[in-house]
Amino acid sequence: MKTIIYKWVLMVLYTLLIGSLLVSCNKKTTPNVIKSNESFYINDYADVLLNATLWTILDYSIELYDDSSVQEYQDLNIDGAQIVVLTYQGQLGDINTTEIFNSWGIGKNDLGLLIVLFFDSEKNYQELVVEIGDKTSEYLSAFEASNMVDTYFNIPDINPLDIDLRLISLYFAYVEFFYMNIYDYDSYDYQSFYDEYLENQYTYFGKLPTENDDFFYNMPIWLWIIIIIFLPNAFIPLVFISSGRGFRISGGGGRSRGYWFKKGDFHLLIFFIH
Amino acid sequence: MKKIIMFPIFIAAVVLIILGIIWINAYNGEVTRNNLIEKNRGDVHAALGSRYDKVLAFIDAIEGADTTVTNYLNIIKEARTAFAEAIDNGDIIEADAEAGTIDSTFVTLLAYMEDNPASYNTVSLYAGFMSEFSAATNVVLNTIGKFNESVMSYNNHIQKFTNNMFLANKEPYATYSITNYNATLPTFN
């Protein structure tokens, strides 16, 4: 009798599991929104950035999040700042940066910043969008953020085709802004970080977590279903093994009210004028 | 005999209970959606107010304005004051009308200044402000989108059967027009 009940309970549980899996497969996704990758802070979907650029943004964004998550800032509800970079091959209308910001939940306490670089089909840089989190906008206005793009990204001194260097120049400027203006740091050594990047710009540091071959992460849904049906006792351990892979960084639930602006490539304008 | 009497009473009770549930659902749904509309409308006006504060900051920085620009500035300033007063008085129709005046005049002003950039010592200010104005516009559009979604949800709720039997006296809301907010503004570098 006990065995029969046990079997029934198992059957119901597996049915629920399969059902929930199928429902999740059928889940409606919002158009114009793309998922963040495992590295979260750097999403090079256009596949245009150098390895050193990816690692620099990942490292310094993790550091910013850690530095801004200390008790002092938690007490003031300004902890958990996150700066995220996304490169995208396509046009601005193809994706909704506000929806992406909100679905990724960039920044705890709405202290997030999203930089999106758009590239054409030939991987030529086209334009840039800066989406500012709700609370971040109390410190950083679009006016100022836009001026920073002019000062640090659209710099005539940097080769216009060197998008990596232009991006890093702007990225560190925003990181500096966060440290100095939100967290009241006395100083931020922008130049030394920038110089360090310059020294290592063409160094290969290895794959990012997202680029590592991950069998469980890439395992198709149908394989999961077969495992559930034919190897039910192996399902739970597999879930634990797969969820324990590497490290996963995610957003802090931050929101944006749609406070973003775009800037075209000034080099293109100069080219057309001449 | 007793069963024969009890049966219609039982049926009537079941019908009454079902009607009660439908009425409660219709009423509570209407209240929830109406409150959401009020909240979203407040957000729209807050976003507009914030946008106009930035417009004024920009206007204050303009120096050496000619007669054409001065006229535009006066229209915007007067409409800004009227907008703030209408919001304070809870006059939504008036507030929206003034908002339309400010936005359309401001876009005309920007277009005029764009055509005559060398005439103003505000050109460096202009590029930054365009980004600010564009971002503030996006916020307004976002809040208007949310408001219109909540209006659609409310209107659907009160017009659907069986809710329309209990909510026949409720008027549908009108959505926000985005005529003045969806203009693509030029990008300056």
C-alpha cells in the first residue's frame, strides 16, 4: 500500500515538473528584449570587442558593485551600483533598451547604468545609447552623461575605429563618476586604470565565464525532459551540479523610467561634412 | 414535498451567490484599475513637470535671443506657469492643453535655433541639452505608454460582459495623445 502511494506521489511530482518545464518553454517573451549572458556586466553580442576590454569591464564592474555594497552604503540605501555594457548588431529600434534595463534589473536601489553600442552588419560602429537608472538619474543627468560621451568617447585624439579604447575611456569616466559623486570617494585614479588598459589592450586573458564550454548550460530542453522521464532519480542531482557551475552575477532589480539618450558617431558626421 | 420547496430556493441562492461574486469582481476590478489610472496620470504629470523644469533651465541659459526667440520663450514661460497652476488646481484638461503648447513651441524653438546655431552663445550648451531633452521625452513617453495601457485595461474591464451589467454608469477614459512627444529630435555631437 505504501509503495503504491509513494509511486502516485512520485508520478504527480514528475507530472508537475514536466508541466512546469513545458510552461516555461512556452513562456511569452517580450519582443525587443534580449537576455543577459553569464558575465552580466559585459554582453558583447556584436562580437566586436577585444578580450582585454571584456575582462576590464567585467572586473571593474564587479569591483564597483562590491565597493558600493558595504554596510555604510546599505544604511543609506545607495548600495549595489552596476554599470553594464551591451554591444548589438542592428538598429536602435530593434531592441528596447528600457525593457532590457528593467528585465536585467541593472543596479540595486535603481543605481544602474547601461551603455549600448550599435553596430551595422559590417560591424562598423553606428551610435550609442546611455540608459540611466531611476536613482542614478538623481546624481547623473542626461545632460552630464551626454557631455561625458563628448569628452571621453568622441575624442579626436583616439583613432575613431578604436572602439575598444573609446569605450574604455568612457566606461572609466562613468565608473569614476559613481565613486566620486555617489559614494563620495576623495579620488579615483582614472588615468592609471586607463594606462593599464592601454598596456594590455591586445593581451589575451582567456575566456570569459560565458564563453566557457558548459555542457549543462547548453543542454537542450528535450534532453532534460528525457532525463526526467527515464532517469528521474538523476534529475535533482543534475540540477544541483548545473546550477553550481562557475559564478553567476545578476542584476539587483534596478529600474529605469526610460531616461535614455542616444549619440551618433561624430566621426561619421565630420566625414559627411567634408 | 419539502424537497420540492427547497430546490428552487437552493437554485436561487446559488444564482444570487454567483451574481454577488460577479458584482464584487466587477466593482473591485474597476476600483483597482481606476486607482492605477490615477497613479499613472500622476506619473505623467510628474514627468512633464520635470521636463519643463529642464526646459526652463535651458531657457534661462539662452543669451542674446532675438525677437523671434524671445516670443517663443515668453509663450513657453507663460504656458509653464499655467501648467503648474492647472496641476495645483487639479484641472487635468487645462494642464494637458498647456503641456501641448509648451512642447510644440519648444520643438519649434529648437528647430529655429538649429537653423541659426552661430547666432547664439549657447551652442555648447545646446548639444548637452538636446540629450537631456531627449531623455526627458523618453521618460514622458514611457509614462504615457503605461497610462494608456492602464486606460485600455480599465475600458476593457467596464465594457466586457458581464461587467457592463454592473458598471453601465462608468465612463471609459480617453488615452493620452502623444502628438507632441513622439517627434524625433535631432542628434547633436
